[in-house]
Amino acid sequence: MKIIQFSDLHITPPDGLLFGSDPLDRLRSCVQHVNRHHADADLCVLTGDLTHAGHQRAYERLREGLLDLIPPVRLMMGNHDSRPAFHSVFPEATTDLLGFVQHAETRGDWRLIYLDTLEDGYTNGYLCARRLEWLQQELAAHTGPVMLFSHHPLPALQYPSMDWLRLSNAPDLLPVLKAHPAPVHLFSGHVHRCASGVWNGLHFVTVNGTNHQHELDLEREGAATSTFEPASYAVILPNADGLTVHFQPFGYEELRFPYTGDLNALKCI
């Protein structure tokens, strides 16, 4: 199985640039790279902030930008999104809990859970009692390994400018996740940076945005600084022993050099 995760597209309405860039152009570059190198992927999971301000025309442009994507897609909500505008453009989106854009599915031995952490009017995430109960039921119904996708990270990343904007009631989820009999792996976006680690025994991954990144400043508090560091997406490879995650840049000049150890023999191919 192969799963592609990319996040934080921040698509704008027509003629709306973000930091002088059209996020749709950057999404198209990502889609082309996935199609060229990972057309065999089982899924592409987009972990929220699909648009920059939840405009309907931005979702229409998002649909346009995803038309050529070969693997099937799962779309999730972030704090920059609007559920009503999203549903008006993507009425076919799967939802298992009325009013929220979240559901779960089984792939092989794995249960994939797509969690809606959007709390309207807030930048940080929150899981209300209904969504928490739904998550508990999903975990109880499946005893195998789990991949839990959310926009907002559950753990603090030791990254002050974004940690205050993570899932605000993540401690409420921890006992439920820890009680699961098989490994639970956490995949998020929101921070516009690749990071991985262990949170209370749970492995987690965050990914870059497709449009812009946040500067890695481990001292600064308050709002993060946006940059155009290289964008990338995650290639998730679950297997019988666990899973591996690779971070794949895109939008670069794809030159290749066979490495032989002989510097005189290195030629571009």
C-alpha cells in the first residue's frame, strides 16, 4: 500500500495571489509530480487548509486543480476552510458524522481515520464531544493498526510559533489513543513544516504546505514567518512490520546523476 499526503494548499479565488504566488499553480506542480512518480498510490490524503479563506470560487479552483490527479483523493478540513462552501462544491465528499467532514475506511489491515478538527472562528483545533465520541467508536470497532489524519497536530512540536495553535484538547484524546491495542500513527498538516517524532508513545508526522512554508524558528513566539522554502509531500508506505514515511520535494529541476564513486564518470542522465 502507498498513501500520499499533502497539505495546506491555501487555494485562492481567481486573480487572488498569496505572497505574490498563485497557490493553484503550485498545486498543479504537486499533482504533476505525484502523477509522474506515484500514479500507483492507493490514496492521496489532503490534510486541510484546502483554501486560504473558504471562498466558494477557491473550492471550484481546487476541484479544477485536482482533475488530473490519478490516485483517488480524500479531502479534509483545516482552520482556513469553510464546511458550507466546501460541501457546495464537493457534495460527494464522504462524511460519517452529520455536520463534520470526517470518516474512516479500512485498507488491508489498516484503519484510516480522517478527523475534522476545524472549530469555526478559531485558528487552533478542537474536537467537540460528538467528534470525540465518534473517534472512540471508530477505534473500538477496529483492533488493528490505525493511521489517524488530522489538520491540527496533536503533539507540541517544540515549535513555539505554532504549538499554541495545535489541537487544543489533544490531552482528551490521549487516553483513547493509548488504549488502542495496535499502533496508532498520527499524520497532520497545519505547521507548514516536515517533522516527526514520538508523543507519549505515539508516532507522529507533519508535512510541508504545497504553497508556502513556515520558518523554523525554535525561539520565536506568536505568528510564524512564511517562506518559499522547497515544498514537499509525504509518501507513506504501510507494511506488515509498521510503516515508512518519505518526504518528497517537488517543483525542482529533476536532473539525475548515477553515482559510481568515480567523480569523472558522473554525468547527468
